[in-house]
Amino acid sequence: GEQKLALGDQRFPRLLQLLRAKCKDLSAWGLSDASWGLAKMQCRDEEIFQRLSARAQDIVKDLDAQGLAIVAWSFATVARKDEPLLSLIAQEARKKLDTFGVQNISNLLWANATLGMRSDALHADLLRECLVRLDEFTTQELAIVNWAFTKLAYPVGDEWKAAVRSRVLRLKEYAPSELSMLAWALATRGDYDPDLLAYLARRSMELMRSFTGQNLATIIWAIATISYKDDPSIDEFLRMSLGAIIARSNEFQPLNIALISWGLAKLSFKAEAAFEAMCDSAVQQIDSFVPQNLVQLMWACGTAGYRHETFLRAAARVAKRTIDQFSSQHQSNFLWACARLNFKEDVELLRVVAAAAQRKMHEGSPQHLSNIAWAASQLGPQHFQDCLYAVVSETSRRIAEFDPPSIMMLSDSLYEAKFNHGGEIMQVLRGQVQRMGNELFDLFTNGLPRPRGRGSQQELTEYQRRLRKVGLTTFGYEHTTSLFEQLQLAEGLPWQITEAMAMPGWTTNARRTTVARRYALRVGSRNIEDPGTIFTSAFASAAEDNTADFIVVWLGQGKADSPSTGRAGRSGDAECRAMMATHEMLKKVVLEEGSDEVSGSVAFHTSGVPCLSCVGVAAQFKRHYPRIRFCFTFMNRPLSEREGVLDDAPAMEPSMFSMAPKTPRRNDSAAAPRNNGASQGGAWDKYNPGYR
């Protein structure tokens, strides 16, 4: 308000005119204060900043540490990337680094990061200085400096990370923006630090009432990006966030809504009331959504299985109007969400998006093309015939770019769409799938390892290596069914889909898998039955993977069997949990009965195509209990755990203005020095503390 009043004052143009005329005569002190004042008022007068830049370059040697930081801060605040000036400031700052206060350091780093001006020599010096003086940093200065190094992608090293972590955990009084900056940096660097993230969550809960939509969105984005929620503090923070979202969603901007919904969906956090509130808010401002934010909210609703009719109609209207602004990725994710939500009433929308997808087919990655084909198979192939033909043609042209998962998803999608116009390329696809199928069948029969403790480490390692080398997470709808038949995993009476979905605890969230189990078994002379139990995917550690009787395989890009940090092990998959629980139950009963004669039937039905690790566990279960009729069925739903396929979201970067450092203005009570800006010490070097 005060900024607008100042800019609107009839005397202001006259002041600018005088400043233009006197710029060439400004002292170092006058230059820094003039720059600061204009930046504070968000005055972006082109001519005057050109003159200020020229004067600053002329007298850069006269600027003290505070003056250098203020000029850089001012130019960053008005988003003016003046590289010649900033380069001179960087050179001069290195010469005067021993005179910099910690706030001068944080302001200068903030300016560099905000403008994307990386200067490795300066930043190396500043990093060393920060490490020496880290205990002097306030919470705000610490958050800003850590954010700035992360934003600049400067390699800070383990010493900095450890020092910042220690300092963060010792400090207690944070502002919401500082917590969100720290969380953003942690997630952007990809640092998996559960204790630090939980600490930030606890501090955030204390300040929840003062959180803005952006603060909330940033921290939820960070938690979801790291994919960590199995901590009481994180769960409590998310539950508390729901109340804030529901109460204040009408205050949230489209970006906040998009990122909050994305985070909750990615974390598989049950939040229907929050989704309702966010969709209601989105409808009210739907015309303000850019394609990326609109698609993120659509994807989140699709992933969470939440269908909001009014929002879908509004989103369809905007999509039809702005479809030419959609990238290939936007188109594929939008269609995927429509398919997940079974939103196919608007035939015009489907045809508009299909036509747009054809025009941008050459831009799409193999994963995007596969997603489009899958969505078309679900939404009505009759609306996508030309689009599907374009997908096949583009695949034919770029077949070498397609990785095994994209080939499998495309094959399945074309199969479901009953598309038979691909000619030779369809045979190429089928041939590749057949080769992978032959390898899997051999692996799950001749290459199957013995239970843990009975087989050698060599056979276990070789099994894991071969399964990862296939390069697939699942073997797809059509071909997994055939593989089950070959492996005798489709015997006995299967679940009815409606029967399984009616079980209490069954979830429609695309980020989680649900399994319904039932059995009628006989161990020795004892009959045991389970009419129905639900299992849901959950976090499992690498240690749990490595202690299971049946061999579990981490399918992560051919690396370790299961990472020790950062992601869940495969033993947390719902299918694996259900089979392992059955195995553990049988071991107990066998021991009690003193008989290993086990027969009967067991049936599992899962909400998505089981991963190949779980198929391997099923094959091991069947070999261990050959007299049990084993029936494994699944719903034709794509596994949506592959990062960057359906759920890619950009980093939620803190806003330049809400995350700005303390106003670098000198204390108002200080007398202005008259010696060309040279520091006189005392109050002159103190900043106005009115930040919070």
C-alpha cells in the first residue's frame, strides 16, 4: 500500500527527474540508498537503473561491504540482471570479504541466486566464510544462504550440509518462510534426511496459523519430492495441514493448489475433504490456471481417485480454449487423468486433445506417447483412431528411444484399444515383448533361487541381476496374464472384481496398491480359512527386503537390490505383504501341527498389475507349496510409480519477494555518513530489525 502511494504521489516524477540528472554525482552512500529506495517501491524505471548501473560501475571501489550488498539486492529485487555490474560487484566483494557482516553475505548471495548469477570464485569464498561464521547466522540468514547455494546449484559439499543441519537443529524460532526455504533446499538437493525433515515439520506445526498458501505448498512439495512420510511428525503435520487447506483454500493461488494437491496425491495421503476444498477454490479461479497448474491438479485428482464434477467441467472448458498452449507432456498427463477419472462425457474435449496431441506428437517422449495410447484405450478408441495411428508412426520412427517399460505400456494400450493398423511396427513391438517374456519364464522357473538361508549368495545375486536386466517394473496386462498361466499362478477360483472392491479398506488411490486375499487350506488334519483380508502397500526398508524368506528384488535401474535410504523396498508392496503374511501364517501352523502337508487354495486380487518382484515371490510361493492351487488376478491399471511419467512436477521454488532477506536499509536513527559511504561503525552498520 505504501509503495503504491509513493509511486502515485504527484511529486514522485519530479524526484525521479532530479535523480536522473544527479545520478552521475551520487556518492557511494547515496547510490546504495537510492537503489534501495527505488527497489523497495518496486520502481522499475529503465533509464534510471541504467544510470545507477553506470554510476555504480564507476565507483564500485568506493562501495563498502554493505553498499555492495545493497546495490546487488536492489537490482535483484526489481529483477534486473545487469551482468557487467554484478561481475564487478563480485570482484570487489572478494577483495573486501573480511569486512562483510553475515547479513551482507546473505543479501549478496540472495541477489545472485534470485538473478541466477553464479560466480564460482566469489561463491567459494563466501562458502568458506559462512562455514567459519555459521554460528553468527540468524534463522533467516541461514535459510537464505542455504537456499541461495541450492538455487545456484553450487556444490557445497558434505561439510556444509552437516554444519547447516547442526545449526538448524539448534535454532528454535523460525518464520514460516524460513522453514519453507529450508525444506525446499533439502528436497531440491535430493538429500534424504528424515530427522531434519521431521524437525522442520514440528516447527511448521507450531506456526501453522501463520502459514501462507505458498509456505504450506512448499513444505508439502518437499515432503512428497523426498517421498518420505513414515514418521509421526510428518503424519501429524500432514493431518494438521488438511485443516488449514480446508479452512483457507479460497485464499490459495492456482500454483499453491496445484502443488499441494500434487504432494498429497504423491504421498497417497487420504484427503478427500481437502481435495473438495481445493477443487471448489480452483473452479472460482479456473481462468487463472496456466496449463501446467491445471494439469497438475487434474493429475492429483486422478491419482487420488477424487472426481469433482464441477471442476472437471471447468477444466475441460479451459483445456479446449487453451489446448495450443499445452505441451506434449501436458496433453499426455491431462488425458491420463481423464482416463483415471473415467471422464469421457465431453466428446468434444477428447477430440480436441487428440487432434492437438497429433500436432505435437514429435515433441513427446516415449513415456508420453505410451500414456496417450493408454488413455485412448480407456476413453474410447473411436475418438482417437488418427491419434493412435500417429503414435504408432512416431514409435516406428523412434523405436530405438523406447525403453522396455514404454514398449510394454504401449503394447498393452494398443491391445486394449483393439488397434490393428500398425502393420510391421506392431510385429516389431510383439517381437520385443516376446523376447522379454521368454527371459522371464526361464528366470521364474530354471533361474528361481531357493529360499533365503538355503541357497547360495551367488544364485541369489544372479537372480536379482537377471530380473533387473530385463528393465521392466511390470510385464503389462495382457502378458502378465499369460505368464501367470504358464507359471501355474492362475488356478482355482478367482476373486470377482466387484467383490474385492467392496471389501472394507480397498483404496482407489493410484499411488497405492491394494490386495484382497482369501484362502481355504488344510495343514495336516487342520482346516484354516480366511474369507477375505485387505493388504495395502506400505513403507518397507532395505533390511526388511533382505530378511524375507522369499527373495525380493529392487527394480531400480539395475542398481542395488534395495536402497538403504530414500525409497521403499519391494517387500512393502501390497502383493508381497499378502503373500509373505500367508507364508508366515503357514509356517506357524506347520510347526504347531507337526506336518508339512499343505493343500487347498489361495486367491489374491490386486488393484494394479503386480511388479515383477512380486511375480517372482508368487513363483517362489508356488514352488514352496506345490499342492496349493494359487490364483493371482489383477485389475488392468497401470502402475503409476515411475517417476517422471505421470506425476512429474516442477520444483516449488520460493517466491522472490516472500523469501527476500531483511530489508537492507540502515537503521533509521543512524546519522547518514558523509565520507563517500565509508563505514563509521555503530548504528550505521545495523539493519532495521522490522522483519517479522
